[in-house]
Amino acid sequence: MAIEIISSGLATTLQDGGRFGYQDQGIPVSGFMDGDAAHIANLLLNNPPNAVMIEMTMVGIKFKAIQELVIAITGADMQPKLNGEALTMYKALTIPKDAVVSFSGAKNGVYSYIAVLGGFNIQDEFGSKSTYTPAKLGGFYGRKLEKGDVLPVPNKKITQKLARVKAIDYKQNAQLYCLKGPEWDWFSEESKTAFLETTFKIHQHSNRIGIRLEGTLLKMPKRDEIISSGIVKGTVQITKGGQPIVMMADAPTTGGYLRIVNLTQHACHTLAQIPPGGTVQFVLK
Amino acid sequence: MQYEVLTYGESAFLIKFENEISVEIHLQVKSLYLQLKNIHLVGVISLIPAYNSLTVIFDDQLIDGTFLKLFLEKTKFKKEGVEMAEKTIEIPVCYEKPYALDLQEVSEKLNLTPSEIIALHTSKTYLVYMLGFAPGFMYLGGLDTRLFIPRKDTPRLKVAAGSVGLADQQTGVYPLETPGGWQIIGKTPIPLFSKKKSALVSMGDRVKFVSITAEEYLKMECTWQ
């Protein structure tokens, strides 16, 4: 069984739960930007929570089902349609042979997910199927999906369709819960207060590597960088210029900027779905 | 061993050693990294050793964070004496045209002839303090002070994979094609990051650059592809 990509969307990749265990070689973790939405898609199909699926960014794809298959769509609302008729999200759906499923621009949120029953049949690379394009790693030949790509799907029958679950409601602004980071105490009281009281705007130069925030530039302490040290998803770095950048799925494994706070995992997923221009505030947990 | 264990988000701890770059601290990080790696503690899913820190990433479905923190704080880890497999890897570098993009510029700025630069660069054995930033990128220590040079004023939009460069007090090799501002003095035909082979170097290894001709470069490039 398989699906064929008819149009590729903006930045569409295959992702799973991430490539852990190779960060000592400098290989980023990658994986779902919004793990909450992705996990629901897998849950609806009774897949393992981290099974590989399609992640679409801002603008969705169009694909053809070469055989009948079962899918679930979650995340950003890209107005999915089956042969032109609106499709329900957050529900296991049977797609008939030769049917075309199409998505448009995101009405809310940023990342939308298409899971298939059993996950896509592709090889692991370094223990994961997640795509990391700079090193051409994982996914479909290590790259974004393109028109004409045929993705193999295991031949599996669904035993039980779970009830529809409630769609996650994505907003243009959010409070992000966070924990004090390793260099929190390096900042002055004034900077810490400014950090927690500012409403930051999501910069358009945000991607799977990191999300840049615009707002008050923080006053930096004298020591404004650290000896290069490990980075995890959700680390909020403050650049020497005082601008926060939240490190996301494809973030480098190490860096030298001060780490003021770390987002909770849920906050990472919430942030991933706020489009450029949306706003966030940090709240210490 | 002296270190503190800091909370680093919901699913990681940051083990911080003394705030300095030194071989002594490096050996302690390496020792702790190897001991934790060998224990295969269920739920510890990744380790990121760096100059003076070790990041421990865990899966909170598999291990309790409070327990892991206590374990990291209370266990008497060995400062040394761990099997420290240490290899020296020779990396062939062609310092000739068309690979040595900035050798002339470096030569003028440092007031050294190209052959002096090559001699200085190939004379040292460099310690791999850590890998990071990008797959297979080595943070090397031990560059001759006479080769210290600032980055280029305008970074290149594309630096080819395998390019060997100088920047401030560092020397290194670009493992992937990326934008970059290092002064490029040569290129290696050997892939530093490959999907097919296991990692060429690990933290704690030593690296030596060996000068090769453009002809040898092309031959090696064919073998490695």
C-alpha cells in the first residue's frame, strides 16, 4: 500500500518521536514539533505514540491513496478535503482507493499531522525515521516531500476505530510555562522581571531549529556567553543582543548563549503552533 | 569529582563542572560520560558531553526525575581509571588550490608564508574536546597561537563540506555544507559525518592533519564516495 504526493505544501517532512542517543556526535534530536497533536493522531489509529507520520507546515499537501487506507489528521486546521468534500479532523478515517486528500493554508496553528495506520514503511537512520534535512538524514531520502514521491504504507486493517476526540484549539497568543534555566541567576532582577513581564512576538524567521522572539531586549550581564554546552528542546537562549530564541526540534546539540529558562514539554508544543506575529508570555512554574 | 546537577527542563539534567576549558576538566567530563554510557540506565536516552558540562536527557515515562537527580548526585563516580580508549585519527587535508580559498589572505594577515601555515597546522595533534553544533563537528583544542586569526568580515553563504578552517583560537572542519565565516585554508576528501559509517571521531580522541596534494585529494575523494 502507498500514497502518492500530488503537491508538496510548504515544508512537509516525515517525523517521529525523535532521534535520541546520538547527540554526543552532534546529531540533533529532530522529531515532531507539536508532540501533543502527533500523539493524538497515533492514538486514534492505535499506533505506538511515536510512530512516523507526515508533518506539514503552514500550507498542506495533496495526496492520492493508491490503495484504500486509514488515516488520522490532527494539529493545525488546514481544511482537509476528500475529493473536494470537507474531512473531519481528530478521527480515524477510511480513505478509498484512488481518492485525493487535499489541504490548504492553516486556518489556525502552524503544524498539521497526517498519521497512517501502522506508520509509514521507511528505514530508521540512527534509530529514528525523523527527517533532518541539513544532513539528509531520515525520512524520505532525508529531504522534504516532493510531488511524485510514493510513500509506502503497511498493509494493515484497523481493528477498532476510536471515537473522535476534541480538536486542540490553537490561539494567537499563549502563556508558556517554564522552569529556571542554568544561567537564570546570571541575569539582574531587572532583566528577570522584564523577561517575565514582556509580551513577546513570534518573529517570522522561526522554523524547526528555533523560534525567535521580538520584544524588550534584555539587559545582559557582563558575562554574556557560556563555554559551549548542551542544548535540549525548549531551551530559551538569550543572544548577546538580548533577544530570546527558543530552541526547537532541529536545534544544534550545543550552543554558547545564556540559557535563561526551559519550557515545559507541553509549552514547546503550544509554542510550535503559534504563527509568526502571535504573542507569548513566559510564566515560571 | 566536583560537579553540580542542575534541573534543565522537565526531561534533562545539566551536570556542571568547574567553569573552564582545560584538559583536566575534559577528562572528568569524559570519565563521567563513559561511566553513564556504560551503565545503560533505563530511561536515560541521550548524553551530550561538552567542554565542562554533561547534559543527561531522560524519558520521564521510564525514570523518575527526582530519583535520577539523586542518583547523579550521590553516586561515587570514578574520576579516572575508566577505560579511556583514545585514538589518534589522521585527517588528510589538501592545502592547495582550489581548496585553500583563504590561504593567501591568512598568509598576508598573519605574516606567514603558506608553507609555514601548513607546517604549523599539521605539526600539532589536536584534542577533540567535544562534538556539537552540527553532526560530526569537532571542537578542537591545541591550535598554535601563531595561527589565531579573526573570522572573515563577511561570512560565505556556502562553505563546502570538508572545508578546513581557522577562526579566532580554533581550527575545525565543516562536516556539512553550511554558511560560515571561517578562514578556509584547505579541504579534506574524507566525510566527517556519514550515514553509512560509524562516527569517525568521538570526544576525547586526537586528530592530526596530514597534508596531501590535489592529485591525492581527487583519488581519495573517489574511494570515499
